[in-house]
Amino acid sequence: MIFVFVFVLGAIIGSFLNVILYRLPRGLNFGASRSFCPHCKKILRWYQLIPIFSFVFQKGRCAFCQKKISWHYPLVEFLTGIIFVLIFRYFGDFSFLGILKIAFLWGVGAILILACFYDIFYYEIPNGFIILLFVFGILYFVVEFFQGKNLNFQSHLLGFLVGGGFLFPFFYFSDETLMGGADVKLMAFLGGFLGFPLVLMVLASAFIIGGFFASWLLIFKIKKPKDPLPFGPFLILGFFLTLFFGNFVLNLYLG
């Protein structure tokens, strides 16, 4: 039951992330008005705002104008719920500091999901997202320090330098045509958070998955060779894969 509760909590946070995804690029205040249909602008009732369930119950359409609701709304809610469950499964404990640490790690996960979809829709990751990631990341390690964990600062510093340093030439010498500055800053955070050598696994998985996905888009002519493709989502996917399974894969490889 605790996993069900955590999933529901994550889905609720995911619903708020959808609000940010819609309102931030349009310059709308997050709390200025209640949620509304983006097509007919009708204010939604409380039972039309239940994460995932409302989308399924309404068959993916607005109850007022019957226009289709975007697929990303339930997807963001579902993925946030799953990430929250996995974080709790691998890192959770019921001590005060343990719950505090999980809360900060949930914050990192939520912001990464937000950055992922923001990059997909708008081809950018706002600097505010990166700043929040560093804030939650630092708070997470502060809690770990008070828990008595031995922090390898050299590993995290090396991960920060390798992560950002590896992508920086793609950004600098291509005039942002191959890589954006936000990708460099994002990867610096991801590398600093996971440390070395796990940062290498993030980079490897991001380039491999991104390469396969780009090839698929080109083969089926969904994208043209010169069309932009956001790289941030692949870095974030590589981070989550490494966060949950990186140590297992690393130990398996070294063994």
C-alpha cells in the first residue's frame, strides 16, 4: 500500500508539472486561476482533475468541447508516479533524515521530468530548472552527510567536470547546432550528482539510445537530417537508468 500511496503522490506532482508545462512558456501565473481546458477555456471541475483517471474516464477528450486532450498529460503523471515509486524503492527509509533525503530526491526527479518534456515541446531547458536541480542535489548530499555517509567529493567533482566537459566542445564548436548550452549544464549536474565512473554510463546510454531513436525517425521519414532533435530527454533517461541500475551494471561488468 505504501507504493500505491507514493505513486498517487507522484501522479499529483505530475499534474502540477503539466500546469507548469502549459503556463510557463505562455507567461501565465501558476496560481492565478483554476485549471482550464486549453481549447474552450472552460474551468475544470475537481473530478476532471484526478491524475490519469480523469483522462481515461473522459476517453481522452474535454468534457465540455470534446476536443482531444494531449497525450502528454497522463504520460507526465504516470511517469512521475513511477519515478517516485522507484526512488522510494531503491533509496527510501522511514527515518526522519531518510524521508527528508527522499523528498529532495523526488524533487530532482520531478524537475528532470519537467525539463525532459519542456525540451521536447519547446527545444530548451530554462536556467531556473538547472538551478533548482543543483539546490535539491546539494540538499540531498547535505542530508547524506548528516546521516554519516562517506561522500566521495573527488568522484562527484570529476563527474561534474567529465559530464559538462564532454559535451562542451559539441556546444562551443558547432554554434549550438549540435548541442545546446542547457544540455552542457544539465549534464554537468547529472555527472556531479552520480559521480565518476557512473557519469560515463549516463553519456553512453544517452548517445546510444539517442542514436537509435534518431535513426528510427530518419528511416521512417518522421524527421529530416537537418531537423532539430532535443538531446536533453536522452540525458535524463540515461540518468534514471544509471541511478536505478548503474551500480548493478557496473559491478556486473567489473565482475
